[in-house]
Amino acid sequence: MNRMHRHVSRRSRAKRLSALLSVAALGIAALAATPAQAATPLYPTYTLDHTGTLNSGLTGDIAGSAFTDADGRFHWLSSYATYAGTDTGSDTNTFTNTDLGALNNQVGSGTTETTTDTYWNRPGSLCYQIDKAAQNAAPSPYEDDHCDVVGVWVDPGSGTWYGVVNDEYDFNPWGSSSQTQNQRIGTGIHGNRILTASSSDKGQTWNYGGEIITSPYLGNDTEDASSQPGKTWNYGVAGCRLFVDYATGYFYVVYNTQIKFKPNYTTFAYWPAVARAPISGKMAPGTWNKWDGGTWTQPGVGGYEGLAGSALHLNPSYKPATDQVDFAGTGADGSSVDYRAYYSNQNGNTFTFDDASGNAYTANTSTGVITDAAGTTVTSVGYQDPALNSSVTVSTMSAKVSVAVTDATGATQSTTLSGAEFLDTTTHRLFITPNVVQETAFTFNPFSLNYQGVGYDANVYQTTDMGDPDSLSVVGTEPSGASNSYLTSIDYGSLTNQNISSRSYRMVSALTGGMWDVSMTPHSAGQTHYSAQATPVDSTGTAISFAAGASYGLAVGGQTLSDSGGSAWRLVPVMDQWSTAYRTGFYKLVNVSTGAYLQSTGSTVQQTRAIGAPVATGTQQADFDPSGNGGSGSPGGADQWYLQPIGNDTPQTLSTSSPTSAVAAATNTSLAGVGHYKLVNRNSGLALEYVNGAWQLAGQAFGDAGQAVAITKVS
């Protein structure tokens, strides 16, 4: 395939996608203009340390995926769908090099590329397989799928790649029945579901594995008048991101459900959602469950999804026959709330809402004019809503009606209203959907020993418990210009590990090609929501000391870690490359007697990251260099480690046998108070383990007692 031609078609596709997102933004807070900040937010604004650019050959129209293979090679995966009538570049691409810095800097030279065609009628393509599958059938009335792999986990046992697939299908379901398949595809209007696929040949081919997350509102996956008889339609589930939580043994996928106006793409309602599955199930259909009503009991395929990331625990519902959408539950003040969709576009583009005192106002979504009960025009209406525990501002902005909701921390969600408003059925006060997990890139953050998410709304969230998505809390906001759509997070110190972050972190937008290195700014007086440095504890629960004279004994799986000089080690913090006064949450382990550094070994960089790589001691290696690889960065060496918490189940539940018989996943997913860890190599994401009489890197497995490290104070 001609590379230049493909790049031209990709830019055209990205431009079309941006237009579609702009339309959707009228109804989705997450895609609205940058929200205004509260006067005194209770969290810091972070610092932009460096701005880079992703090579145009690596960009895509969905989030990119960064991962390290079982053989230690680094891959960047991106996907495209052209919506074209001919096969001009709908594909999934796997790029390979030593790390993201080298990969980005050496496109056309040292970086290799494998392209897999995903066009709908290309025999053997992933989309073609879905349409023709005899097993795990996923109906597609017009055989017009576009399939994008958006997250990859490598099975440490077999080396097989398992991917989460964003599947666009059933194109232009409300168009003329006389349309050809290519005409339908050309509209770009489609339904959406989430599938799984695997590759045993390093991305040369992908094999369809079945549906894992689908909408409860579609009959047999079909967008038709039988399942969607009203004026609206359920777009399905989309916008997915994969996070692999090695602490508790789960895959998490964040995504969203959208309700749209027929026959086009304008969004009427949406809500962010989360599903999870035990890693031991290898993403298989039937292993996934959705977060709903504070539990994980709804099945991934066809189950109901709750509104994730909301402290109010509101339950969404949709009735296709009557177009009714509600968010119901209990407000922050203990009152019952039921926020129901209201159609201003069916009432002369006007709707009436009340403030907290019961004063009524009328707003016109077409002109942006707001009037009070006396008919007097007002520019804005502001009130404190006790049910939301937030301040609400309704104002005229660019001849449109804008609603901004600022919570108690100062975090603001905003949207421009266009034909669909949510009003409480009793108080008639306004509501907009929170977007805490809206297409958010999640990581484990060793700096704070928390989970961290960065998404479309430019806020940074943390929690100690991914098993309770509603516990996410804002701890900061991205600096101006540092966040954009279709984000992927990658650890800047390794430039290989997508599942971890630090006090400083890198975000990458595959859609725009932006790359940003960001540091967490220290909080100031009065700010109560921020990311704090956490210190791991030893086996007695005492905070580990990093003083020059402090040393520790380390036993992994009951086996004492030592070299020729002895078994006493110092944990030397790796300092933040952008703010050198701060620790990162990563460490170098120095033998007290020899001064040698614990590290994975091999003849090549890839070999030091491979499963089974020998671990020994050697000389100190270099740290991350932001100026390396033409400004894309050069990663640190193989002598950096972090302590990965082991889920908060009691030690008795952990298996003492092989990883294949280990407990599937944690029942208590909170990391609060965790004092049990694995010692994990920063660059590879692999754990230290004693196997067949030698120290080596092994794939992380929840419940594998052979990877549990005991840290004992020596001096």
C-alpha cells in the first residue's frame, strides 16, 4: 500500500472524525469547550514540562496502545477506519522498536511496521471474520464493520496478544433501505460494541474472539425499529480504554453509552461506564461484568451499565419506545432525585428550569436567550444545588445556553445545551452528566500508591480502589495545552510501560499527534485535594527509610535476595527528572557490601525486558534523558524497580502453587493500608521471581506467592 496515499486518507478521516466529535459535543459535557475553573479550586494546576509531537505515521483515529511483548520488544499499535467506499487504509498497525522515543524518532529507519487490513469485505480481515463467524456470532446486518484494537495484554505463558476491539457496525441504520453497503459506510454513522481479538503472530493477523461488552437496549445487536421505535436510538458502547490492574488481578475497560437523535449523530444523552474481568480469563466473553448500582453483577454482554464516577451513585435508564432517559437516585442532601430528559427542540427550542429558591426561568437553546418569570432577559442564573452539592451557572454563551456545574472541590463540568436537557422531575433543577471516566487513560501510580486517570475533561483523578469507580476524586488539572482527545498514558522514565505513571507523566494523543510531559505541582495553602507522596512499608508495617545508613533484607517467595557481597540492600529513590527535589515512586536497589545495582540483564535492550531475563547486579545505569531521540526522550536503564501492591485479600488466600492455579482476582480491591508487594521492573512491567534456581523476570500473576516480597529492616 502506498504510504503517502494512506497518510492523506488518514488526515481526511481524522478531519471527518473531528467534525463528528464537534457535533456530538453539543450534547456531551466531556467534549465541550474547556470548562471554566472555580475561583478557588481545592486542587493544583499541574506544570507542562515538555511538548513533543508524535510522528504522523504513528497517529490514528482512536487511542494508541503501548506494550512490551514477551520477548521484550516494544510495540505501539494504532488503528484507522477511512469510511471510504474502497479499501484505502482501514487497518490496524503495529510499530516496533526499543521504546516510544526511539520508535517515534526512527520512523522510516529503525522502526518496523506490520499492517493488518480491517476493511469490511477483505477476506481474512478481522471485520470479515466478525461478519462470518460461526462461533461467538456478532450479527451485523450490513456486514459493514470497522474494527480497531485499542488495548493489548500479552499472555506471559503463551506470548499471545489479547486485544480489546472497538467495533463500529450497522452503518447508517436509519437510512434508505436501497443504500449500498459502501454508501452506508460513507455516512460515518454507525452503532458500536466492544469485542476481543487475539494475535499469535505479533500483529500480522488478528483472530476474532467474540463480544465482551454490548448494549442492553438492542435486540440481537441490531439497530432497527423493533428495538428502537422512538425518535432516539442507542448508539451502543464506545470510546473504550483498557487498563490492566496487576495489583488486584483485573482488566478494566472504561467506555460510554450514548443515546442519539434519529436519523443522525447528535447526542441526546450519554453516560460513562466501566466493565471488568479477571486477567486469568484472558478477556474471554462471559468473564466481563459491568459496574451498576455500586456492584459488579451485570454481565458484560447485554447487561445494564451504571453511571460510573458519580459520588451520587445515580442509576441511568433508557426507554427506547418513549425516548425517556432518567438518572435516578439519592442526592447529596439525602433527597430523592430523578433527572429526566426534556426535549426543548420539540417545544420551540425552549425549556423552563428552576433555581434552588424555586424561581422559574425560560431558556431558548437556539438563540441562547434566558428570561425570568417576568419576561426580563438575564445573562446568567447562578445557584447552589444542595442535591448536587455543587454550584450551577446557566448563562448565554455565543448565542447558546451553557450550563456549568462546579462541585465542592472546584472541579467544573460544562456543556452547551442543544435540544436535550435534564431536569429533576420534582425540583426542575438542571443536571449534566459527569465525565470522570470519559475515555480516560488509567494507570497505577507508584508515587502515590493510587490509581490515576487523565481524560477529556483535563482533570486528573485518583483513587485507592478501582473496584469502586465512584470513589475517584480530582487531585489536579492539566496545564493549558497539555490534554487532548484519544489519550494514552505512558511512563516517561521507561517509555515502554503504559500501565504505570509517576509524579511526572506523559500523555499522548494518537488523534492529534500531541505528546506532553506533565509534573504534579505541589499543592498550596487551602488546597485539600492533591496527589501525595506515599512511602511503602516493610514487613512490620513501618515506613521504609531512604536514609544513607538504612538497609533491608529482601525475600521474594521466601527466597533471600543476595549477591556475592551479602543480602543487605539500600532502596535508593529515583528522583523526578523534571523536578529533582521529588521522588518518583521508583527505586534502585544497591547491595550494601558491593555497591552493585540490581538489574535485569541481556545482550540487547529487548532481552533485558523479556520474560525469563536473568536478574543480577551490575553498575548503575543511566536515567531518563528528555533530550534523547531528537527530543522524544531516551528511557532509563534496567536497574529501576517499583513496589506493586498485592490486593488487599488476606495472605492466606494467596496460592503457593504455580500462577495458573492462583486466585483469579481480589475480592477486596482497595489498596488502602496494603503492606504486601511485588518487586517489578520499571521498563518491562515484569516481576522478580526465583525460578528453577535462578532470579529472573516473570509475568505478573495475582495470587502467585512466589512473587511476594518480604522487606525486613537490617540497619
